[in-house]
Amino acid sequence: MAVEYYDFGPYKIHHSSVFHTTDLSFAFVNLRPAVPGHVVVCPKREAKRVADLTAEENIDLWTIAQKLGRQLESYHEASSLTFCIQDGPQAGQSVPHVHIHLLPRKSGDYENNDDIYDDINEKEKELKRKLEVDIERKDRSLEEMAQEADEYRKFVF
């Protein structure tokens, strides 16, 4: 039987939002993407910090991120990628489960290029607080997320 939900710290990610899995990791579309194509890759095992990953998990996580990044950059006609990982609460990690944000980037998507990190950090804080209202970035429906995940499932790894 297929997995219905994947654990992401204290959260449950519905299988329809997950578009790539390996024995050790999974990738899913973001509930509140900062830019089109903003996805998350994390290990299946709940490792709170990068140092808690096994060598195999670390290799798998970054291999997926590298391959997926190439596909997302092409799919979204982007010119660059942001890979973002926050390792521990003082680094801005609000979900206690190692994860990498992948964001396809285009010229001018942010007036100040580094503002994307503030946007990611704010989104994670809001998720942790489970806010019902967000003025700038709204939660997407499960159907919207599943549709995007279906597109990414077509990627060849």
C-alpha cells in the first residue's frame, strides 16, 4: 500500500504533494511558495540537524536537490537556483526536520536578491504558528499542489 502521508517534523505532507521519493528522501511542493517552482527536499527519517544525517542520507538528499534543481530551472525557464537550508533554530529553522528549499530564480524576482531568505524564514515562522491568514502568500489548495506535483513527476532522474 502506498504511503498516504509523509512526516515533516510535526506536519503531515499528503502523498499527492510529493512528487519524488527514494528509499531515504522525498521531495514535495511548497504550501506557500516564494517563487514558482519552490519545492522542499527532506530525508524520510526525521533528522533534526544536518549533523544527525547519515552519510547515505546526506548524499541522497543533495543528489536529489542537484538533479531536481536542474529540472526545475529548465521547467520554469529560470537562470539560477537558490538552495536554502537552515540548520537549527538560531539559523531560522522552524520545522525540526532537515530540509532543503529549492527555488528557481529569475532576474528581478526580488528587488534585493537576498530578500528571498527573509521570505522563506517568514513563511516557516507562519507555518509553525499555524496562522490562518497571510496577506502576501496564501495557502494553496491540495488540488493545486497535487497538480503541480503531477507536472514534476514527469521529470527524468
